[in-house]
Amino acid sequence: MKKRIFLDYASSTPVDPAVFREVAPYIKSVYGNPSSMHSFGQKTRAAIEEARSKVALFLHASPQEIVFTSGATESNTLAVQGVVRQKRKKGKPHIVISSIEHESVRGVCNLLQERGEASVTELPVSKDGIVNIKDVENALQDETVLVSVCYVNSVLGVVQPVDAIGGYLFKKKNKWGEKILFHTDAVQAAHYRDCNIQELKADLLTLSAHKIYGPKGVGALFVKNGIMLSPFQRGGGQERGIRSGTENVPGIVGLGKALEKIGSPERKVMNIRIRQGRDRLLRGVLRTVPGSVLVGSLEQRAENNAYIRFPGILGADLVLALDRRGVAVSTGSACSEQTQGSPHVLEALGVKGQEAKEGIRITLGKYTTPLEVDTAIKEIARAVSILSQS
């Protein structure tokens, strides 16, 4: 049977063997409720706090600034909604986001705006998909309480100037004399970019385990000391009352170990190899498929991402055709796959209508081999040729 090729690492990653070994005992034999006072519970509580320290070390933060969640969507929702509902006590808050944010940010912002709980401004991006710091400055209002810009776009892999945005907002205050908070979704950035919050000047930052060779169903939100969030989940008061509910101990342990591994020096060598594979794939596809074009900046891009448009061919059709040929890619963010990708991202770059649905996202990972890359190039060329004739 022909080996299938997985080139959708931006949607999810296989669990690293070292992470699996770390997690296994907390599924099989170390099962106490971490809120229990007895030794079974205290053993799992100690594992959670050790993982919290590992996440904090990765971010150059303090352990008490780390809140564990069920994943990136919850972290993003908690960051945006938690700030807005806390600030509404003084007036109607204003939020600034980029026009290419992940649906978990756009969705909650749209909902808050529809309910009259906040007003929202979406920042434009360049034709390469990058936010201009001047547009951030111009978008601020007297009532602005939060700016949220993703570190690395989940569809295009384009890297945003979050350090410049964080630096600009560091001393900016609104009419209530409160600092304008800065949140960044760093889910796609963690493996490829420095997430030192001291350098980024971020007040809130989102992470997810299953994008970095950890387990699914767990994430973290960095909440800078002194920031108050209104929780939307009530219960036993876990996670300092910000996120109630019995903690996902195996997931949390896995997230800590995954971040510990990618925080090691070997990550730089690994990312160079991933970038070389990505560039090899790009050269091959753009050379063998007439009319194909890379969307978004190549220079300001995560090492694993190649988003390519094939004019006249729907991305969803190409994804299915490639899957039949043993190659797994996507149309964009996995959360939006059922709606044929994330056309709002391409529309923000000036790609309109049907053309905004003509791309596929190809993302490599640490297990991708040169042979898989070369095979994928051939299969993409064949699939495009067949679809263009149908």
C-alpha cells in the first residue's frame, strides 16, 4: 500500500514520542483529581504546576501568568471576551483586530459587536498580507481597550510585526487612563518564532499543544500580572478562577513537554531543514504548474508554510483530488475547512470572489522527508492537470 503523505502540519501535528512517554502515566496510572487534598490528587497537582513552569519558561513569563485552557479557540475567546466584559463597566469598549485574524478571534469580536457589547475595527493588510504599524496607530480610539493581531497567520503563514505593535502599545492609554492591552495568537508561531513576551510586550498570548507535537484538547493563555479577565466559565474556581473545570492533566503535561522540546537549541536546525523542504516544494510546484502563484510574503513567512493559488481550480476540489492520490493538504485553517477554507484572508489581500477559494495551504513539519516533497510536487501537478481539463 502506498504510503500517504501528510502536508497539513498547520492543522495538527503527530505527538512527539517524548511527549507521549511523558503523558502516558497520567492516562494510565496517575489519575487523581488535582483539586483533591489526598496524595493522589496532589501528585497530579504537582504535575500541572511543573508543566505551568515549563510554559512560563518558554515565554519568559511567571508561572502565575499561565492559564490552561482547552485550546486556542478558548484562549482567544477568553482573551477578547474576558477583556471586553471586564472593561464594559466604564463604557462601550473598542477592539482593533487585523482583517486576517483566525475565526476564533473574528467570531467572538463579531458576536460582541452584534450584541452591542463592543465596537470593532479591522485593520487592512498589504498585498503581501502584513499589517502596517501606522494603521494600528490610526485605528486607536478613546475607548480602545484591546488590540489583537496574530503572530503568524494560520492560512498564509505570514509573520506580523507583533514586536513593533507591542512596543507601540506598551505605554498607550485610553480615555479611562488604562493601558491599551495587546493580545497575539501565537499558535502558528511557537515552533518558528521567538515567543519571549518581554520582547513582544504582549499582555495576552495564546498557545495550543497540538500544533507543536503535543496532544489535542489543551492550550494556554498568558495573562500578564495585573490584568483582570471576566471568566465565562464558572465552577470550582480552578486556574485562579479564570477558567473553572477539572484540569486536563495529561494534556497539560503534554503541552509542557512539547514546549520544553521546542525550546531547545535543536529547534533552529530543525526549522532550517523544514524551510529547505518548503522552498524545494515551492520551486517544484511553481515550475511545473503553469499559472500557479504563491500568496503572501515569502520573506516574512513561517518556515513551514506555502499557500499557493491555482487559477480556475477550487481549492476544495484540489484538496479532495490530492487526498485520493495520497497527499493531505488543506484549503486553510482547519476550523474553517467545512466552509471551503478562509476566503476572508485572501479577500483582505485583494483576491476577490471565486478566486479567493482557489488556493491550498501546504504545510511541512519535522517528519517531512525530501522524497515526500518530491512526490507531492508530482501529485499536485497531475491533480491540477486533471482538474483543469474537467
